[in-house]
Amino acid sequence: MRLADRAAPRGDLNDIARIRAALAAQDIAVTDLSDSNPTRHRLTHPGVLPTIEKHIHDAARYQPHPRGPAEAREALAARYGGDPQDYWLTSSTSQAYAWLMTLLADPGQAVAVPSPGYPLIPPIARFTGVRTLDYRYHYAHPHGWILDRRSLDEAAADPTVRAVVAVNPGNPTGAYVDAERGDLLDVCEERGLAVISDEVFGEFALDGTPTTLAGEQRIPTFALGGLSKLLCAPQLKLAWIRLSGPPADLAPARDGLDAIADAFLPVSAPVAAALRDLLALVPESVTATRQRLATNLAAARALFDGTGYRVRRCEGGWTVIVDVPRTAASDTLAEQLLRCARLAVHPGWFYDMPHRGALTVSLLPEPGEFADGMRRLKIAVDETADAAS
């Protein structure tokens, strides 16, 4: 049997993954400071399962629709605005990406994606036969992340590019699309490009003020949201696409998305039936999660700032970037932390960050666990720095 090139494995495990596998084989425990699974940090709203249970019987009758049940889409429009006919339910934002790349780009064409960025988008694009081109952001402390307008212009000018992905706020940068919003819209309008705006972390503001591209009218805009972040419940498997833009673009986009969605019909009926009541849990859930994130971000700054370390501006999201003393490349340091301190972090190169000494950590753990992990991280990095001097 011969696999399609786009499905073939992409090389061996990296050194960090190999070290983790070796430690696991020896039953050696590792503290994962990058763990962003909220179900392991007691953050899932306690009302989630009772709410779904209450609606089990509502799902007994199957009434398929390409966009998902009308009642669920009406609930989304009531909370987030727009018309219910401009929402499509998916099982995840990953699936939403795949649908939109299928809708907007033919095999061999491309979408522009932000860099640094989460490394999930390029493989999804590859599976749909689509390429990715980077446009860059640069960090300036304490201001935050700044769009490299020239790199966006260059990516958008490529004749194969059909859409620009904006992650709002970015992962792991935590930067909202704010000051650069006008530049982004200008470039897309000039080139006739659509925007895919991933806003799954949009309500988790920390240093910044939430912004949204959902409902944008200047250009065709596909905004993504989902329950996995809002209720800290990735197991619910329900996300959505909201379409907006110039009226002339809406009808063909609706028809195309309907055709794609009708081929998959991916949404679980019990979750969709419970969506209105699940959305009622969102304010309480988001407030509790934001409190956890803010508490841990403050603890990281209290420990690190002014000590040769730097906690970067984090406008929103679940991850923070910590710059440590530059005694080794971040990937080498991550390996040393695993071997010597049994601590797992993500080095900056995971996200195409060129900076030495940039490590990303999750803000989700319980505060005591987070504070202990950060203290261990600082001790281990300091020891590494002393050994190198």
C-alpha cells in the first residue's frame, strides 16, 4: 500500500519528544509546564455534564441540516450576533479550518498564516492539499507584538494565496488583532482575499482588551469559535463558523459551505441540543478561567521580573512566553530541563520564534502547582546558567 504524500509521516520524533518517551518508559514522572488540557486542571464547568444529560432525550429524533440544528444556530446568533443562517456547526475548529481551506483554495494554492503561530494549521492545510505562507509578527517589550506589514504584503501578493488566517488572540503570542486591524483589512480588500479569524481564546483577556473580526463587513470573514475553550471542555466537540462580509460574497460562500458540511454532518446531536443552555454557562466559566490565568500570570511576573528573566506581554489566551537568561538555545535548554529537572516546556522554535531563551508555559494549572513549577523552572535555569559561566 502506498500512502498519499500529504498523509505520510513527517520525519522522526524530535529530541524533546524522544527524551519524554524514554522517561515515560522508565516510569519517571515529568511535570508538564506546557499542559493546556483544562480537564487536568479542574477547570471544566461543573454544569456541563448535567446540562447535556438534561437534553439527551431532545436528541432522539435526527433532523440533519448542513449548518447544524436551527435551535443551536439561533442560540449562537443570540449571544454573538449576526443571522442564524450565517453559522455552521463543526466538531472542532480544526475541522472548521479544513472546511474553509477546502472552500477557499484549490489544491496547490495557499493561505497566509501568522508566525509565530500554533503549529496545527500547516498540517491541516497539507491534508486539504493547500500550502501555507507565513507573515510575521515581531516582539517589542513592553509594547507587545507588532505586525510586519511588509511580510503580510509579500504573502498576500503571491498569486496562489486565497485567504489570510488571523488568530485573535494569537497562540502562543497572546496578541489581539488591534492596531493592525486596518492593515489586515486593507491588504485583503486590495487583493480580494478572505479572512479566517480564529477567536477561540477571544474572551480570555489579560493584559489586553478583546477585539473581534466576527461580523466584519468589508471583506469575506469567517470567524471561528468553540465550546472547548469557553467551557474548558474539549471533549464536547462543538465549534462554529460565522460568516460575514459584502452581500455579493455571502450567497456563493453559503452554498459552498453547505455542500461541504452536507458531506460530513459532524455535530453530535446531544451537544447541539444542549447548546443554548451550555452557552448560559459561558460567562461563569470564562470568569473563573480568566481568574486562574490572571493569578498565574501575576505569580510568574512576581517571581521572574527584575531577575534577568522577562515575562512577555500577554494580552489574552492560555499561554505565556518567558524569556530566560540566554545561556543556551531554547531547544537545548528544554532538553536539559527534561533530563535534569523533570520539567517539560515548549521551546520557542515550536512556534517559529527565532529568539534564544524563549520558553512557553501554560497558565492553566492550579495556582499552587503553577507557582511550584515556576520556582523549579527558575532554579533549574539558574543552575544551568551557573554551569555555563
